[in-house]
Amino acid sequence: MFESIITHNDFDGIASAAICSFIYNIENIKFAGPNTIARAQIAVTKNDIVCDLPYPLECGMWFDHHEGNLQELKYRNIDTATIEGAFSLEPSCARVIYNYLKERDHKLPEHFEGLVEETDVIDSFDYDSIDEWRSETPGKIIDATLKTRLQDKRDRDHYFRSLVYMLRDEPLDIVAQKPEIREKYEQFQREEAEMLKIIENNSRFLEQDEDEEIIIIDLTGFNRRPHTIKNLAYLLYPRALSVLEVNSLYKRGVKSNDIAISMSLSINLNNNEHPKDVGEIMRELNIGDGHAGAAAGTVYCDSKNEMLKRKEQILVEILHIWKSQN
């Protein structure tokens, strides 16, 4: 019935694809980011299942859990009840799919329960402490391998696809101990030390941020995008409440004047009542979307001077909205 799965290129997307691949017997897996769908840069038909991504113009089934994608459907006067699949504000898209299939009495392998439980934690960054975040678990080992340097998109997609098949067929803990996984995990650990140096040398707080709540990692000075993971900043600034990374966008490998902004909440806010919602910040500024705990946006500029000016303006605006969320 369905020919392919188009899924987000992260751990949640891979877990989602693994579950769908098992139930719907699909081997053809494609990976995309939200902008790829939003800009219709990949062909999607009624023969495709779309996971953890914005709703395209057409697809066979759609599964998602992002509040901003739900709001976009409302703007388009589309009722999720009319779309085949499921939407729910769960910690992960894998959880949405798992619940959907269980409610319809599909027989699921026992190891999917553990996969979904760990995907919930990883995708929502739901840790009680930095120590818990840094502890090794099978899911975090595999998630780390997704963040290693790979030569090109073809190599990356090949590896991601192999993970879909492995997580479909075997328990998470067994997959995490496979030699190819351990090799990439050890590679990530070596790269992490270099990332921390880059973050340390390119981090700051805005002058207006007297309480130093938002760490800003500004990587727009690099001619080629450095390999970093912004949440590592919490190891350097453990009392901060959020981290915000600014990157230049690259088109066919060439640095442009456009900038990408991503932001997430600190572990310090987890399991505490608070009003902070970085997804709402992106939506209010009309630059992007995301969850309450993690979001991203894009700012388009015609020149370097405009980029430098808009970058500082947008950072101040983000801080202003952040402070107003009380």
C-alpha cells in the first residue's frame, strides 16, 4: 500500500521509521528536515508515510507531535481529524505512532516499548540533572552516533537507514553494542572535546541578560560551519537556563548572509513548573517553530551588514520575549 517512509533526520525520526517499517512492511526510508518539507524540496505522494515533520501538501499517512505544525494546519483550515495517521502533543513522534498502533490492536514487538520510552526522553531532553544526561544509555549511545562527522549526505543516509532496520528488528541495548555503533560512538567522544573548545571560544551573554540565563553561541564568524552540539554548553555554564546557537546558512557549501537560530531549555528547568516556551518565541518572531523546550528559526538577510544588524536585533528580541514569559 505504501512505498516509502519520509522521516525526520534525528533519533525520533529514526525510531518512528523503525516502527512504521515493521508494521507497514516498508524498506524504502528517506530522511529530511522540516524546511525540506515546508519548501516542498522533496516529492511526497499519497504512497508515502511522513513522520515527525510538517504536514506536506499530500501524503498517505502523517504522524507528528510539534505544536507549531498543528498551528500551521489551523492557519490552512485543515482539521487533523481529516488526515490519515495521528497527531498528539506527546514527548516524541515515536510515542504518537506507538499509541496509534496499540489502539488499533497491532501486534508490536516487545522491544518497541523500550525504544519508545528512551525516545521520549531524548527528544524532549527530559533529564533531572547533568549527570543523568551524561550517563550512558543505549539510546544516548546511538543518538550520539548521529552527531558524528560523516563524509556526505549519501553516507549519512545510508547509516541512518541501517539504524532504522536494526532498531526495527532488535532491542535497543543489543543495537547499541554492535561494533559499528561503538566505533562511531568512540568517534563522537573524540570529537566532543573539540566541540567544547569551539563553544567556549564563541560563547557570550547579552549585556541586557544580567542574570546570564541564555548562553549565546555565535558561530557566524566561521567560513565553514563548525561541528558542534549546543547543549554541551551546559557543561561550561551549568547554571544557565537556555542555550541559543546562531549559525550562518550555507548554500551548496558557500556561506550566505542568512542565519539559522536554534534554542533549547536547560535541564535546570526540567520537572519544574515554569512559563518558558522557546517554540512560542520562534513563532512570535515569525522566524520558525518548535517545542516548548527546543525550537529553531531562520533569518534571511540581503547583505553582511544587514546580517550583523539583524542578528543583534533578533537576539535582543528573543531575550525580551524570554523575560516576558513570567
